[in-house]
Amino acid sequence: MIRAGILGATGYTGLELVRLMQNHPDVNLIFATSDSQSGENLKKVFPSAPSLELISIEQAPLDEVDVIFLCLPHAASASTAQTILETNVRVIDLSADFRLRDENVYQEWYEYPHPAPKLLGEAVYGLTEFFREELVGARLVANPGCYPTSALLAIQPALKNDIFTGPVIIDAKSGVSGAGRKPSLKTHFVEVAGNLSPYNIGRVHRHLPEIEQAFTWWSSSPPLLIFSPHLIPAPRGLLSTIYVQLRPGWTESSVCELYQDAYNDEVFIEVLPMGEVATYAHVNYSNRCAIGITVAENILILTSAIDNLIKGASGQALQNMNVIFELEETHGLS
Amino acid sequence: MIRAGILGATGYTGLELVRLMQNHPDVNLIFATSDSQSGENLKKVFPSAPSLELISIEQAPLDEVDVIFLCLPHAASASTAQTILETNVRVIDLSADFRLRDENVYQEWYEYPHPAPKLLGEAVYGLTEFFREELVGARLVANPGCYPTSALLAIQPALKNDIFTGPVIIDAKSGVSGAGRKPSLKTHFVEVAGNLSPYNIGRVHRHLPEIEQAFTWWSSSPPLLIFSPHLIPAPRGLLSTIYVQLRPGWTESSVCELYQDAYNDEVFIEVLPMGEVATYAHVNYSNRCAIGITVAENILILTSAIDNLIKGASGQALQNMNVIFELEETHGLS
Amino acid sequence: MIRAGILGATGYTGLELVRLMQNHPDVNLIFATSDSQSGENLKKVFPSAPSLELISIEQAPLDEVDVIFLCLPHAASASTAQTILETNVRVIDLSADFRLRDENVYQEWYEYPHPAPKLLGEAVYGLTEFFREELVGARLVANPGCYPTSALLAIQPALKNDIFTGPVIIDAKSGVSGAGRKPSLKTHFVEVAGNLSPYNIGRVHRHLPEIEQAFTWWSSSPPLLIFSPHLIPAPRGLLSTIYVQLRPGWTESSVCELYQDAYNDEVFIEVLPMGEVATYAHVNYSNRCAIGITVAENILILTSAIDNLIKGASGQALQNMNVIFELEETHGLS
Amino acid sequence: MIRAGILGATGYTGLELVRLMQNHPDVNLIFATSDSQSGENLKKVFPSAPSLELISIEQAPLDEVDVIFLCLPHAASASTAQTILETNVRVIDLSADFRLRDENVYQEWYEYPHPAPKLLGEAVYGLTEFFREELVGARLVANPGCYPTSALLAIQPALKNDIFTGPVIIDAKSGVSGAGRKPSLKTHFVEVAGNLSPYNIGRVHRHLPEIEQAFTWWSSSPPLLIFSPHLIPAPRGLLSTIYVQLRPGWTESSVCELYQDAYNDEVFIEVLPMGEVATYAHVNYSNRCAIGITVAENILILTSAIDNLIKGASGQALQNMNVIFELEETHGLS
């Protein structure tokens, strides 16, 4: 049995982890922390959660577990990771702190110096389907952002195989849990219900450099990225509608075949039959990513759906844990 | 033209007032204040609002208007009202500060001494349909709470005519704007969507003494009140389902007739035909109250629906203003 | 391994059964039928469903399974059950056909003669917590309605122990999946979103005689029942707020104790701590029933929440199957 | 006073027309028809509607009004229009029947021959802001589709001034009322709530040729159009996010200026300040279109929001009526 701890269990990703672990046959949750609600029972925070006493980080026996999941705010994560890694415990970080490999890019986008730059070289980017080898035995995993997960799983085969030219336009639509559990006007029910809002569109959202970084791994001449997130009046779910211009010769059928080949062995990636588009309903409450392929004239339209809290966060984190410890990759996730 | 000011324009009742005033032929909105956003344009706060610069209370020319609407938090309201009333300006207070006529009851439920007890005797309870005479020319109006408005309009004819015995059970269901615009976990979209929560049920909600007080006006032996509010995943709307035990002899048809007679001349009260129940859809975005009457065995079930922000707050406030200044009562409200 | 079939798999209860069975360690789903979509893959109907070819009832190998779940419309269910029971296969009927033991009551409420009255004596009412003995080995189970499940689990200890007098008032609130999957104006998104509607209130809903029948089992002088369902703009969930008048001497604390004793050994019934009320969030996506107890003056207010599709339908059906075949009762449900 | 009739008043556009006409100072609604519900009161159909008896088309005194609004299904509209135009009555058609000027294109997309091709030359395309001159005194107006209204108002200045090259990519998001009031699984609350679905993406939606036709009016070399509608879990609202590649030299500031100049005199078009994006909240329940301008590298991103039932249908129809009869254009719409 893997012994696990969660730092920051009262946000949406923390809770989702607790829930998923309940059904994982190989994991014992040893502790879960909360800054604001230590001493409380998790059940008090979420009525449907299992009974579990929340403790403070200070009280957490960090070295008595095999792996710790960090569901902490950016920056807090990196310094905590550093402390934990001095013991022999593995870290899966759900914040953005170790996703960008270049500390200058980090500083530019997060507006403070990286708290633990020496660890950047070691962190494995946990987009599981593409980094399994590096994940086995890894000490530090940077769990990808929700938007990058949806975008990269969809675009990778097209980019890697160089089937398009020109910019990548990602029009993404996320449910509200993607904005976190901290109350704000932006997530107030009355402001969200019946509304739909684009935000940080163009080239200003912090997930943009994370997606661009992956472009450089898969293409020698990475395309321009335009990324437009929208907030949707739904609790969870994430859909990216992606537009690129195909090189001559590619058809809906041949792109479909390329994708089916690429993801043939992937249990969590569902390349949809021709003519079908991905929706939240394909994937919500699952660790799957559904990818639809549509070609109109020479434009390839990819629709890529995930559950932002599962494949976009806590599910993928568990999937990465499974790979690190060489467990069955689907354990706790099917 | 009536010159009006609004103190606290960036909450839901304040905004609704601004919106309604735009369509009122006899009112000029002279100023609107906001503590947190003075200096901003109201349009920045609510994209669909009219362009209007928000000022601080200190900047507001309180004595250059005919009437001021207070959309301030409890307690702040009462002391502000006191200051304003030293001039010749009328006050319509949308807070709870002047609803309870007994300062001891106020202190018991609001847990601090009433800030302006001397004004309690003068304040007119603005349930317009029942206090028109007192409202004409009134200096200070206590605009009723949303739950009391829905409950009292429904129960008054039955209570006044003494057609039932035993307790009054009010099972009320409110949209989320009733909880105010201040962000909190309770109003977070992800917590509310797909959920339904009773809260403060029994005899602990602050609207209970307000309803009970009105019982004493209409009955010499006021009934026990049980009041159970529920939070509904809808932005606006309020429905009270009310249960009382009829005295022998009353039937659905005779109760219906009683109600139709009682409200025959009321343009904003719609007594529904026998067999029809009230829903949010009957009243949302209007100043109306729809009342349905159902009798099963000897139990009378009243369904009473209002828009919590309009008849339950800002619409009734304007209706009261119309009465105070002897304007057409429906102006700005149809 | 239990071999199971589902007749009528493309409604909400059918689908929920399919989903739950995927996680049940002791069940193999052998077939699933659909009138309107036979030949299609279930995945086509619900993108998140497992891949499973739908067949017509005629094609279904009814006698090659151990148990068949009927998710058919009323009346169709009873005659199909009769056919199946001529073989050795067990039937769990999710329709209302076998819930009422008196064929005259059935005819009065369903407006046609019962199609298989001889089976009424044999059918076990599958409110699992109260009929375990009868369920072991049963050939025919009448799975309770969603409203009766929520109401009866809440009221049984109070009724059985005779702690109240006078009528039982049930103000119930259901998510839209309770209205079924057949499209109608009543379930159109635009009609439901932002609305809240009482319907069939008083003594006219078909679940009323089902609840009243159970009253006769647990009380020698069954109380009058008033039952008011409301449609809530949420996909799933069911909450009953129940009002009764306590006999002298009972307090919140003593009622709480009574309930905790009554349900002490029940894994799916959660009697909430004093002061806590039940919400959809306590139970959605689970087979649990959460019961809150509030006493105000001499009025007992019970709040009772279930997931209408799970404990209110398909989950309880599986729970009953577990009891019939003497499997672990929680299998597939935790 | 203009005397008006509505054919097909019980769909969402018909109801919205009735509602808007109530506040129009110069219009009398003489009759409203319904196929399925003639004889009923409109109030029965929509609880918040005014009291108005619905009649059948056969009963409607078509020649006793000045203008008839057609809210009929495609094809039924064209033949009815033909009949009406034989009298002296004007027709504003909210269906698609007269939007496409080329009967072959119509036949290709609607899959039957145009029922009244001779009228195609006369019909004025009612995108009010661009066809005022033709609208004055017009006998037959083709009211634009909701998607085309949002798309064309946003793209016209850019297209007319030839500021971009390459394809126009429109990623559009519509509330559910855009799908009509006829019940279907696609609009079932349980299927829509919490979901988000792209549909008819690429070049297959029937609004595509309508948008393309307008391209030919404003550009000598009309661009390729990619059009991807998405269904959003909201009752109303429509947002188009539009991507084009700017010609060298254009900046966010210069594009903004171009748009502000273009729409300077338009009371219903709101070009947002730089840095602001359009949302449903900008426009819902109004006849306005809000347009946001964002430039990232050389990509222009336009966000264009309308209320699909008002500026996207019934509001624009009234606006067109105002122009036809040379009334104040904002009457009934502010």
C-alpha cells in the first residue's frame, strides 16, 4: 500500500483527490491538511466527503508517507516541495510552480522569482501519456494545468506530425470549479448563472506559456498560440475548440486515422468516430479525454473535452502516482 | 420630478433600483453611492447598468434630493437614516433596521442595541397593499423583507378572517440573490449549482419576528409560526408554500372567493384561478405577487411567489415612493 | 456472478443501473434493451456510457439471466413481469406496478385495471432497510418510488414510535431527472432554468397512496398525509422537508437519539448531528439517505435527502438485488 | 398607432414579441395565433404573459392590421407571407425563408424548393444598422438569424475596410432558447445542465450561407468562413468569439478607433473600451450588441454579444418595424 498525504485538502482539487483515493485499492490516505480549517472534520467542509480530521501543515507527519500531493497556492507549493524532498518522500505538485522549466519565464508570468529554481531541472511534466518513462520513479512531478491538458492531448499528434501551418487558435470553455473555491464576485452564483464570459483572451493567460513550452518539445518551429478561455455556467468540465490550417492533402479521414493510431493504446484517450464532437458529457466524472476531429475546407477543428478536476487535475495526479510507483495505471480511475 | 438618491448602489437591491428608475417617468436619479467602488462607473460594476459615476456617501448631496433609498447593511442603515431625517428628505430603508417596532425584539435578533430607537415609532411598514394611508407623506419607510412580503401577502386574508386554527407552516424557497452580493462559500456557483439547502429552519431566521409582528396586527390570537427557508439554485425568485388547518366549512372554492375579494382592486396581486399553483415564472422580473390556493382535506396550501429583488425589495420600495408622493402607484413598475 | 438484464436501458434509471453495475464486483450485465433505439450502441445514447449494443425486448434472452430489472413505463411493467416470472428469473421492477398491494387503489390512481393482480401478494416492497427478511430469495420486488423512499425513511421511526399527532406534511423538492427522460415542455431547459414549480400538491400525486400504504404498516391509526412536490432547477437530488406536531415531552435531543438508535446499524442512512440539515450535497451520486432533525416549539421538522436516481431508484434496486442473492449489501454501492 | 399581428405566438420569439410590444408606445397588438393552442389564453402558456386569447391562423383578420410578424417554421413562413402580401399588409418574417437571396442556395441548405421565389428580390435583409434606407416603407423584411446578427455586426467594419486576410473563424456560444421551444432531448434540462456541446461545426450550420452572403456585400473577395456553434447551459444569450489575421500595421488601438467611428451613431451597438470583452451580461434583456476588441500579435479577436431573443430576433424585428413606419427607432426597445 502507498501511504499518501494531501496538503491543502479543502479546495476543489484536494477534495477530488480525497474522493478518488477512497476508491483506489493501493492507497492509504494518511493525512490531509487545511490552513483555514485544521481541527475540523472534512465532512463538515463537504457533506459528502469521508470522515477525516483535517490537520495543519505543521502537524502533518510529512516523512511518514510515500508521496505527498500539493494542492497549495502557487509559490507556497515550491518552497514546501523543497522541504519535503529533503526527506525521501515523493511530491506531486498540482500548482503551477514546476510546470515551466525556465525560471525566467516563470518570473515573467508569476511576477516573483521562482522559490526553488534548482528543482526545475528534476521536475517531470506529468502529462502522463507523453512522459511515462520519465515518471517511473520520479521524485517530483509537475501536474499539468487543466487547459494545457485538454489542449496538448488534442494538438500533440497534429503538431508532432507537422500536418498544419500557421497559428494555433484555442477557444476554451471551462466550468467554474476551474476558478477555485475561494469566494469572489467572479464565481458568485448570481453573476455566473445565465452568463458567459471570455477572460484573459489572446496571449495573457498563465496557461499560455505552459502550452507554448510543450510546443517546443514537439516541433522545431513552434506555431504562434492564441488562447481564449471562457467561463461557462457549469460546475465542472472543460472543452477546447482548436483551429489550425492543414497542410495540403490532409482530410478528415486521414487526420482521424492519424489520431486513432497515435492514441490506440491509451485507455484514457478516446478519439471519437468521424463526425462526432466532444462534449462535457463525454468525460465528466471520468479521467478520460475525448477528442473530436472535424475538417472543413483546409481547417482542422479539434474538440477536446476533459473533466477539469479529474483528468485536468486530481485524476491525472493519481494517474501519475500510479506510474511513479509502477502500479496499474488505471487503478482508482475507472 | 422626484429627485432620488441611492446609498449602496452596488448590491443586488441597489442595482435593481437603478434599473427600475430608468423606466420611471417621474424620477431623476441624482446620485448613487458605493463604499468600495466610489469613483468607478456603475457600468464597470454591472456591464448592463447605465453609465453613472459612483460617489462615496461623504460626497453625496444628501439634502438636494427628495428621497433617499438606503441599501446599506443593517445598523449602518439606522444611523444614516437618522442623519438624513434631520433634513427634509424622506427615507425608504431597504434594510431590516426599522421593520421591527419593538427595540427589544430588534436587539434580541440583531444582537446589538437599536441605533435609532426614537425613529421606530415613526417608521411605516411598507407592505404597500396594507399601509397605503400611513405611507402617504411618510418620512421614513421600513421596506419589508423578501420572505415576509411573500408570506404576509398570502396569509393576511386567511388570518384577518380567522379561517384557520393551529400553527402556520411556511416552507419558503429563495433564489440566490436573496443572500446578497458579498461573495461567500454559500453563494459560490459550484456550491450552489445542483444543490438545494434548507437553512435557519424552524424559528431562527431573522425574518421570523417580522412576520410574527404582522400576525399581531391582524389577529387577536396570533398563531405559532414555523418558517423554513431553502436556498434554490436559481438567481432570483421566491416561493412560499404555506400550510394551515382550515376551520370547518371552508372549501377551496370559498377560500378562493375570499382571496379574490380581498385583492380585487390590487393591480400587483394576482390570485390564481382554482387549481393553479404559483411559480417563479409567474412573477420574475415583475412587481407582482401570485397566490395559488389549494385545499386538501382540511389543509389549506397557499403558494405565493414574488421576484425577491422587485416586489421583495426594490420594486416595492419604488411602489412605496409612488404612494408617499401620491404618484400613480404603478409608475415605473409595469 | 449474477447475470443481469435490463429492460428499458435508455431512461435515466436504466442508465444509472448500467453505470452502477460497471462497478459491481458480482454482476455481469448480459443484455440491455431499448424500444426506440435497439440496434444502437448505448454509447451513442449517452456519451459517457460503456459500449453496449442495445437490443429489442423480443431479442432479449430473458431466461439466460438470474435477474431482470424492469425500467419500463407503468402497466407495461406488470405484464412483462408476469411473463418473466414464468421462468425461474427474478424481477426487480422500478415502475409503480407492484408497489400498491390493493388492486383497487391501483386502479383508482392509475386509471386502468391492474395487469397482473395475482402477483400483488407476492411482490416485496423494496424499501430495503425495512424488508430485508422478505427480500432474501424474493422472486418479485417492487422498487419504491423516489419520493416515498425519502419520506418513509425519514418518518418511519417517528411513526412507529408514535411520537406525534395530527397530519404529516411533506414539502418535497426534486431535481428534474425525476420527471423522466421523455422530452416535454415541463422539462425543457428554458422552462426549468431559473424557475421553481410546485405540482400535484395536496393529495393528488401518485406517490401519495404509496406513502399512505406504508403508514398503515407502522401505525394503527395512520395520520393524514399532505404531500406537495416541487420541481427544482437541478438535474438530480430529492429533499423532503417534513412537518409533524410532537407529542408532549419530545425534544430535539430525544428525537435525535431515537433516530440514531433506529438507524445505528444502517450503512446507507446517515442521521445528521443535531443542528445540521440535509441537503442534496450530502447524498448526490451516493446510495445514502441523510436525515436532519430540527425541533421548534412542538413541531418536528425532518429534512431527508437522497439522490433520486440512486437511493430513489437504481441504487436501491441494486441494494435489493444484493439482499435477494445474499451478497454483501454495499457491493457496487460504495 | 400601428396595428400588429403575430403568427406563431407561442414560441420563444413570439412570446418575446408580445412582451416587447406591451412596452411599445405606438403599437397595438390586434391578434396572436397559435396552431396547437388556439382558444387558449396566452397566459396559460406563459404565466407571465399578458392576458390574450390565442386564435388560429384561419381566424386571424390578416387584412385588418398594418404589419404581421411571422414566427412560423421555415417554409410555412414563405407561403404565408405570399398570401399576406397580396393585401396591403407588411410582413416581418423571423424565419429563414427570405434571408438568402438566391433560391438555389436556399434549396441546397433547406432541402426543398423555395415556396415563393418571386418575393426574394423584394425582401429587405433586416440587419437594421446596415439597411435603414431599404427598410423605410419596405413590404417584406427578412429578419436576420441570431448567429448572423452577432457575427455580422462584429465583422462588418473589419471586412468593409479590408483590414484582415485569410479565413474568418467564428466560435459561437448560444443559450438554449436559440434551439426553439419544441421539446427534444437536445433541450431537456438534464441533458443540458452541466453540459456544453459544439454542434454543426465547420461549414454545415444553416446560418453559414446567410453570413457568407453578407460577406459578398461588403468585400470583393469574401473570406472563407468557419463557423462553430456551441450550446451553453443558459436560457438566453449569444456570444461570438471571432478570429481573423490582421494586415500589417493594425493595432488594438487603431482597430478600436475604426469600430468606434463605425458605430458612433448607433444607439444599440456598444463598442467596448480597449481591454474589455463582451459577455452575455452586457446585453441580456436588451436590444444591444456589445463588441469587444482584442489584438494579440497579428490576430484580431472580436467578442460580440447579443440577447438571442431580442437583438437576435424579436427586438430587431421591432426595430425594423420602427424603421419601416418611420417611428423613433428606439421605441419599445430601451
